[in-house]
Amino acid sequence: MASRAKIFISSVAQDDFTPLRHDVFTKLTELGHEPLMFERNFGPWPAHTDPIRKCLEIVEESDIYLLFIKNKAGTYLKASERTVTHLEFLHARKHKKTILVFADNAVMSLYFKEVQKTIGDYVSMFQSDHKRPPRFAEVLDMLRESPSVPSFVDPYIWMFIYDLVQKGIYVESLATGVGIDWGSYFSNLLRRGALLLPEADRMDHNARMVELFADFRGLTSVLLPVIAFKGFRDADKFLALVQGRMKGGTIAARFAEYTSEELGSIKDCSTVTLYGKKDDVMRIVGQTDEAAGKDVIELNDPDSYVVAAHRNSGREPMLFFREEKHMFYFCLPVGDFVATFHFPSDKTWDTQKFWLYNQEIINGIMEKNFTVLELVQLLLGGMDLG
């Protein structure tokens, strides 16, 4: 016999939804499911508990995310540029939950008749003027100031619906006073899986490995900066070994500390080059087999990613992108060196998306390859070009 489906009931805490929420909770319970609703069977929590994080944890534990939308947006979190309800939706989508959305039919009608075009026109104009898509908060500011947008609906609701439509989420119409046959929606939805507990010995082994790795990192971080290296015995082989450990993966946008959304992916590193400044030029020190780097790059070369990274006053990693090659170039400046790592991108990335999420891509590369990049920085930082 299948386990009961856990159904998270989400909406803004507005009076119009109170009877509906309680009715849904009762009907779902009668159908043999396990509805989860703040007023009925979870929360409130002790004062020291983050209520948003707890709600997201319960969303993650659920099987189905059921969302109701009308004209009120609810609590807006400036750090995330999203409301709490929106974060719940994004978290449900991130964890591949079944998502069912019901929105007030009057609000949806106004969105498609009036507001959708306003947002679309603004996005197109913004892209033309700034050569990048607008961020969520920038469109929201426009809606707040627009006299043509219906005022009885919180501006954020229009952006919430816009995000749902952009993500291909089907929105059901919700008519005031008209009941919904919940049986037809939920009777055949079964729980889709269960979590597996890891074996105790494997957990102990992993914990021990983490301790050993932490000890190793602590030792190398102290020793390497006080050692001077005179150069490479085989720079190309060193770079090839580094390349083999530089991994790609999914790039995500994070909404403060609460949840994240997938943006696209990058493949494992395909090429590495290393240049060093000598005699007022950047000279090739080493490269992997697929690279075709110049032997010498002038410091006044306006098109060189290596030169741009070397001149970077903050000495932070820099990222470049060539759409025609579907390639990211992650440049790591260390002293007189610049190491460049090539990461092929999936076909969803274009120049506008790159500029919009530049920092998220950098963060993703660094998080996935932190240990390797830290070691490269330590070694290059102690090396003398001669």
C-alpha cells in the first residue's frame, strides 16, 4: 500500500484565503493524504528558530506543493529580492516537487490582457539600452511606478505570475465561491520515493576523511607561502593534471541563504593556459594539449583576457565568455602569473545571460573547484619566474 502523499499548502496569509485553506486541508485529509499547513499541523516555532528556513525544510519534505495566489504578495525579503511564498515555490521546483498553482481568475485575466505586455515591453527596452536583461528587482521597481498597472494588486504579484509563466508552470483558474473537486487532482497522485539512510560505517569513514583533509589544508596553507619555487620541471604536465581535476556542473542563483535556482550548466575544464609577466610582456609558461595560446602577449593588447586579468586591480578571478564558441574563460591572476581555465557551456548560455549572472558563474566555478584553485594559488604565489 502506498504511503500518503505529503501536500504543502502555500499562500499569503490574507483573510480571503482562510476558508479555502481550511477546506483544502479537510478535503485532502479525507482523501487519505497528509496536508501540511501552518495553522493546522506545523509551527509556530521557538523564538530562536528561523521560520523561513523551517518552512523550506517542510517544503523539501513534502511530495506536492500546492500554491494559491490572489492580489497580496506577502512578506518581501530584500536580500533575496523575493517574497517568502515565492521562495517556497522556488524551493519546491529546485527539489522537483509536483507543483500545482491556483490563481484568482480576475488577477490572471488582467495579467494576460494588460500587465504581461507592459513587462515584456520593459524587458525588451531594458535589454536594448543596457545590453543585458533586467534583474527581478528592476522590473519590480518599474511596476511600482507604472500608472497603467492595476493598483488593487500588489506589483510583486505580477512578477510572481511572470516568473511562473516564464518557467512553464501551468496556472489553474481560481474563482471566488466556486468549489474545486480535489479528488480529481489528488486521488491518483502517489508518493514518489523515500530517502535512504547511509550506512553507519560509511558515515564514520567520510567523517574521518573530512578531518584528514582539513588537517592537510591547514598544513599546506601554512607551509607553502614561506617556500620559494624556482619553476616547473614540466609546466604542461602540471597544467594537464590540474585540468583533469577542474570540474563543471550546474550553475545556480542563490536567494540569500534560503534557496537557489538552476541557471544552466558548464562542462568540465577542457583547456588550461599559464602566462607569466617577464620583460614587460606576458609569456606562455605552459598549456595543455588543446590550447593554442600565443607565445607572447603585449601588455597593451586590448583583446587579451590574460592582460585584462593581470591588470585587474582587485586581483580577483575574472570571467569572460565567447558565445560563438560556447566557452567560458576563468582567469586566475596570482602575482605575475595568470592561469586561464576554459569551461565549455551548455547551449542555453548567451552573452546577455552571461552578463546577468557573471558573478554566479564565478562563484559556481570556485565552489566546485575550491581545493584545486587554492593549491594553484599557493604554488604560483611562491614561484619565481627567474
